[in-house]
Amino acid sequence: HPPWLYYVHAVVVWGVCFVVRGFLFQAQAKFLKMRFEWLLGLPAPRATTILFANIPRTYRSVSQVTVFLSGIFSDDAVQEVNFVKHTSALASMVQAQERAKELGRKAELRAEKDGVRPTHRVRPSLAEPSGKQVDSISHYAEERQALQGRIEAERKRIVTEGDSLSSGINSPCAFVTFATRHQAEMARDLRFSANCKLWQVSSPPEPSAIRWQALLADPNRSALMKTFGYALIVALYLFFTPLCALITSAATTVDAGPLQPVWGALAPTLGLRLMLMLLPTILLTTFRLLFALRSDPEAQHHLQAWFFAFEFIFVILVTAVSTSLVDTIEQLAKQPMSVFDLLAAKMPDATHFYMNYLVLSWSTYSFMLLRVGNLVKFLVFKAALYTEEEAFQKAEPESQDSDGMGVRCTELSISVCILLIFSTLSPLVAPIAAVSFALSRITFGYLVVFAETRKPDLGGEFWVTQLGHVQLGPAL
């Protein structure tokens, strides 16, 4: 018979589960009130605009969409229709103009420093085979002026030909603004075709965060690229599994001599953190290239879901496979239900690992407060003769790969799961986690409110996903 203390521990675990569940429901109730207030406070036209995707070719004009929707609602229901247009030529001109503006500004700063107007040699042409030496400031100003005329002409052509079905300028996506919010909400809940892939409706993203190339993507090609993206993520998972097991076992396989105690305590935690630092960039790059995500916050939300899956497996469950990956897989293949016995046998011995993991996170908060990446960019641009205000604008925002909402939400969720799982095994985990959460509150309270630039949000989707992640802690 097991000792009586085991029964006490079981009661404590169930108590933690019920208490956490109660807190989560209370927090969600408070969030819903704020969510409703946020939704009610959305101004027009954002609150009355709906994004239509996969519009059939025969309806890809302002007049056709207006007639189609007016037949469903009323003649005055549709106030405005704006198609996402194919403007590759215009985009190239705008990029060339921005480049000329940037080079002209650099030439002006160089002239202010040296007291002499800089010159450079332009590309060779038929008239000037060897290239002509020109005044840099005047040359880039003339180039911007010439591009401005071409840009205005191209914009006029797009507006003129945009309503023609044969022009092919309009993409399958359009933003439709209704007269009232009631009509917009009705449109979002309706199905406009027997084919569920046509006339897809959704709430539009924040305008400043829209990824226009994703809205221009062909639906069939997007589905194929998305499948390929999932295959890459699975391959990354299979590659990371043995690598993670190798890192966590480095403390016993590598002899550090007199520093072996320090090495044994920090090597697994530090090595695992270094490897996990590369994951957000890999995942986010995959999402941006292969997934037709409409906005940057949506990419961060995908990152939150997938990065949490990686961290939950390789940070929390890694203790079950850290000794021998092959033996563990073989055992679970023969007896799948033995996973619970395996975790129960391995996890109590890993509490020191997670104490070190939480303590090591303290240093990351101080690193965040320093904003080293932004500081380095600011100093580089300032050294390039930009003014302080210009250097500040170019140094913002912080890297969204490592400091975006997705990574931050994941790290906090993992810390909460570590607290809930291992505090019942080792009570010392609780005060260490409390210090970690206090530091995170101070750090993010300062950064988000006072230091970082304001960014668009999804209206609470990160929060709801976090609650789902935190519930995995009591479940495990």
C-alpha cells in the first residue's frame, strides 16, 4: 500500500485543478465584458465593413457586387465597394520612388556633414556609354518627380479600368461597407452561394496590418502552399525531437571538469532556450511565405498556437524522453497507456530543471527592458547621419519574431503550466514562479504602455487561446 502522503498529494492536485478552473472562468467573465465594450465602441466604417473573399469572376466589379447585394438587402444597403486590386506595376514604381527618396535624404545628410554636394555616376546608357557624373541631390529629386508623374498616370488607369471585368485588375477580395451595422452583421452570418468556397465573408483586419499579397493570392494555389507549409512544420517537429533530447542529456554526457556542477545545472536549460529562440523565426517565416494570412496579427496568432505546441512538448514533456528517445517511443508504441506511468516516474526528478528554467527567464526580462535590438538600430542609423527623430522612427518597432505577441503569450502560458504542474511536486517552484510573473508584469507594463509603438490586435483572440493553453497544465 502506498504511504498516506500520496493520498494527501492527490487531494492537493485536485484542489489546484478546481481552484485554477474557477479563476479561469472568472477571468473569462471579466474579459467578455471588455470584449463587448470593445465591439460596441468600434467606429464606422470599420464596424460596418465586411471582407468578401473568393468572389466569382462574373461579379468582380463594383457595379456587379452592388447589384448582387442590393438584391439581397435593399437598394441603399451598400454604401461602398473597394476591390483589392492587382497593382504590381504601381507597387514597383512606389518602391522605386521610396528608394530615390531615401538615397536623396542620405545625399543631403552627407552634404551637411562634408559641406560639399555629393556626386555619383549613373548607369551607362546609349547616350552615355561610360555613365554620366551627376549631382546626387538633384538627380534623386528629378527621379522622384519623374516617378510621381508615372505613378499618378498608373493610378488613374487602375481607377478607370477597375470596373471592367475583362481588365483583370480586381482580385477575388473586396471590402464592402454597408449603411448600418445591423446589415453588416447580417451579411457576415449569411451564405451567399451553395458552394461554400465562394463568397466567403469575414470581419476585415485592422487596415494598418493587412498583408495585401495574401488577399491577392489565388485560392487554389494558397491551399496547396498551406499543405506544403504543414508538411514543413511536421518535418521541423520530427527534426527537433532528437535534437531536444540530445540537448537535455548534455549535462551527463559532457564532462566539464571542475565546473561540472554549474554545467549540469545550466546546460540543459540554457541549451533548450537557445534552440527555442530560433523556432519563432522559422515558424513565422513559414507562415508568411506559405500561409495566406490576411494580417500580421493573424500570423502572430498562428505562431502562438504552434510555438506553444512545440514548447509544451519540448519544454514540459521533454523530461519523459530525455534519457532515451528510441526506448521511450518503443515503450509507448507497445503500451500507449503507459505514458502516465512514464510521466509520473520522470517528472518528480525534473523539478530542479524547471526551477533553473524559471530563474533563467528573469534575465530575459531585463534584456527586454534594455531593448538592445532597437538601441543597436538607433545607433547605426544615427551614425549614418540621420537625425535622432529619423533614427528613432527607423529603429521601431522591435523584432516581431522574438518579441511579438505570439511569443510573449506562449512564454507566459508555458510558465503558468510549469507552475501548475510542478508546484505540487516541489513547493519551491511557486515562489520562483511568483517572482517571474512579477517581473513580467513590470516589464510588459512598461514596454507596452510607455516604450513600444502601438500595434493592432485581434480583439482578444490571443487571450482566449492563452486560457486554452493554461488549462493543459491542470489536465497534465
